[in-house]
Amino acid sequence: MKKASNHPAALPFLFLSEMWERFGFYLILGIFQLYLTDTAKGGWGMDRATAADIFGTFIAFVYLTPFLGGLIADRKLGYSKSIIIGGILMGIGYMGLAVHNLTVFYLSLALICIGNGFFKPNISTLLGNVYSDEKYRSRKDTGYNIFYMGINIGAFICNFFAAFLRNTIGWGAAFIAAGIGMFLGVLIFTIGMKHYRHADVRKPVQEGDMPLSKIFSVVFLPAIVVGLGAWFIPGNIFGSDSTDAFIFACIPILLFFVSLLVKADAKDRRPLSALLAIFAVSIVFWAVFKQNGTALTTWAQYYTDREIPSAIQQPAQRLYLAETVVNKADSVTAYDDEFRVVRDAAGKPQKVWDKVPYFKNVAPEKMPAEGQSISLYNTELFQSINPFFVITLTPLIVLFFAMLRKRDKEPSTPSKIAWGLLISALSTLMMVGAVYVCSNGAIKASPWWLIGCYGIITVGELFLSPMGLSLVSKLSPARITSLMMGGWFLATSIGNKLSGILATLWDTYDNKANYFLVNFLLLGSAAAIIFLMLRWLNRIFKESVH
């Protein structure tokens, strides 16, 4: 046990707090589209395009609020208080989703977005402050790696709880479990308070820092006014009111970051221009990556062979992790050949006497006899593949770069981001292959196609996501580091919203291979642009990082 002194006593408390917070958050993401589109078991019965639009807007705001929450904690509230407030708001929001009322539903999403803004940036900052002690400084990277594992352990296990509760009780129980997980995280954080109270130090306003009041008046107030104006414009410019509002609200914030570049002195202008270039290409990565909750969930639900192998069928059924479907006609929601809900003139889902939609494209040799049942993996379990790969591949990638470092061949941080984009682009080609093998969905594809796609894009994520945060901390002028970290979150937020916009187009593609080819072209173009800029980026990186 003495070995534990290699890391501060705060680490296990912060690790477990973050693990349970991410448990709740990723549980929600795993079942979000399924719940919104469900017509049979108490969901909202929305069409896929509407669900994807709501999903994209939600995760966009989830990544926009940390910028504001971090600044308020820095200047006013402090980190511990912000984390507790944020956790409580998120827990209430998760549980609120269990109430089947549209007003409560949207209020709950707003609470989650605001709560995440207070929780997410500040628990990471508090961890960094704990490791600022000279005794632990050299182990900061390892501490963050252990902390990141907490995120992915929470994201991995949550979908099994969601499947169990959905199969045994219903949607509401899964949302309540997310809330309980969040409150458990807050409780653990509060118990461990004595270990990090000393690290909860607010940053005084430095010379050159923009006052909080000015950030509100120059950045956020115009964004809110323009966004609300766009929401109430008659008709839709970009497809929906929420998309119009979000895109227009981003314009004042983007102009603010451009003004930072224009007003910067010669010394700061080059690193700032490099950062803004990285932000721009990272938007494309998040636009494709975050489709795991929309387009890839649709692929898992309707186009993937989810039948559980007989060897593990009984354990899965005993644990209530299996969805059972019977090959016989019954009164079911009507679906067309592309798994879109058939609706009447009033927009309500129609009922027909037919088999459940899963059987529409089962290969003849895999079709059970009339009246027999088969057990399927719950769709949300596929959301655990990405965190599983993060947990297993992170040590290998760390070792890979360590080996290259020993040989003096480790690529620069901008180079890692460029390779991350290229590798991610290859994951979309895996899905193009899946579409061709299953004759554009005429028969179900093997789950290995989806597993392979997640495996490849996870490698891309591990090359790009941590490197982006590292680059911001290394290249930002000291006086505006928090603002530039906000820029990284803004880029992530815009990418998340674009992922929802792209997913709304799923049903407009007759050949699904073309949908994934568009994603390949987007990521491939972003990769090509950054490779073309790489010499310039590396030169700035060498000048600015010592």
C-alpha cells in the first residue's frame, strides 16, 4: 500500500467521481436515438432525422458550456463548488429524462448541458493542480492517463446497465440509473474533499486577461441574441430551428477568435494562426466521430446481425442483456424497406400485422423457423466498443510513441493530429465495405464490420484528441490559454452539431455506401489540408515550444 504515495491521495476520489459521471453521460448517449425513435416500448416515436438533429444540438451544447463553466470557476466559484453544482444539475437532468413530457425532456437536457459545463473542465483542472505539488509533478502525465481510464471504464460498463434495465423495467429505469451514477460521483467527490481542498485555488485576473463581464458582453451576449433571432426566423435556412440558432450563435464567437488573431502582436500571431488551423480541421473529425450515437447506431440496430452465439445465449438471457424476438406476425409498427417508420396523414406511426422489423433483412439461412425466437445483443452494447478499444489500445500507442522517441523518430504533435485524421478516414471505408458485402442492407452485415470501424477510428481518436489539448497548452500565449482551450471546445461543439446535421441526411441516401463515402471525403480532405500545412505547422511548433 505504500506504493500509493507515488500518486496523491486525491487521485482515486477524482478517478471514481469522473468514472461515475461518465457512466451517466455515456449511458444517456448510448440510448438517446433509440429512445427518441422508439414506437413500441414508450419512446417518443420521432423520425430519425428529428432525433439526429436533437442529438447533434444536445452534444454541441454539452461541449460549448465547459468554456463558460471553466471561466466562472477560475474567477468566481472555485473548482470544488463548481464540480458539486455541476454534478447535482446533471443528476437531476438525467432523472428528468425519465418523465415522459416534452417540456421536462428539454429542460432536463438544458440542465445536463449547464451541469456538464461546471463539472467537466473543473475536475480536470483540479487534478492538474493536485499534481502541481513538487512531490508528484513528474507523474502528472501518468495521473491523467489513469484518470482517462476512469472516463472509459464508466463509458464501457454503462451500456450493460442500460440494456439490463431497458429489458427488465423500461426506458425510465435506465435514465434514473444514470442519475444515481452521477449522484454517486458527487458523493465520492465530497468524501474526498480533504485531499484536494488545498488545490482549489482560484486564479486572480492577470494583466492582459479579459474580464468576465467583457467576455459575456463581447462574446456570449451577442451569441445568445443572434441565436434566438435565428430560432424565430420564419422557415428554416439550415434544415431546422435548432440548427439555424446554433450556426448563427457561433458566428459572434468565431468572429471573436478571428479578432484575437488580428489584434495579436507579431510574436503571438503565428502560434494563434496555427491553433485556429488545427481547430478548423478538428471540426471535421468530430463531425464524423460523433455519428456513433446516430448513423452507426442505426447501422447497428437495423443492418447488423445482432444474433447472440448459442454458447453465450443462456448467460446473456440470465443477465437480461439479450433482446428476444419471435419469428411470427403480430401487431407491430410499420416500417418501409429502409427501416423508416410509415406514418399516417397526421404523422402518427401506423400499425400493421407483420413480423418485427429485425426480420426484414435476415439472411435466409439464418432465419429461425416460424414461431421460434432468437436472442439479440441490445443495440446500445455496440456503444461500449469504442471505450473498450480506448482502454486496450492506449497503452500500446503510448509504448509505440515511446519506442519512436528512443529512436528519435517520434512525430511532432501536429504530425500526430494529421495521421489521426487519415486513420479516422480509413474507418469510414470499412463501412463502405460493409454496405457492399450486405448488398446495401438487403441482408444483415457481420458485427465485425462495425467493430473494425470502431477499432480504426479509436486509433485516430487517440492520435488526435489528447494531442489537440496538448497543442493548445503548448502553443497558446499564457494570458489567453483558457480562452484558446475554449476555442478547442468550440471546435468540438461545432463538429458535434455537424455530426447531427450529417446524420439527418441518412435517409436521403438510397445507397448507404455513398453516405459513408461522403464522410471519407470530408475526413480525407481535412487530412490532406493538414498534411499540406504540416511543414508550416511544425516550424511554428519548434519556434514556440521549448
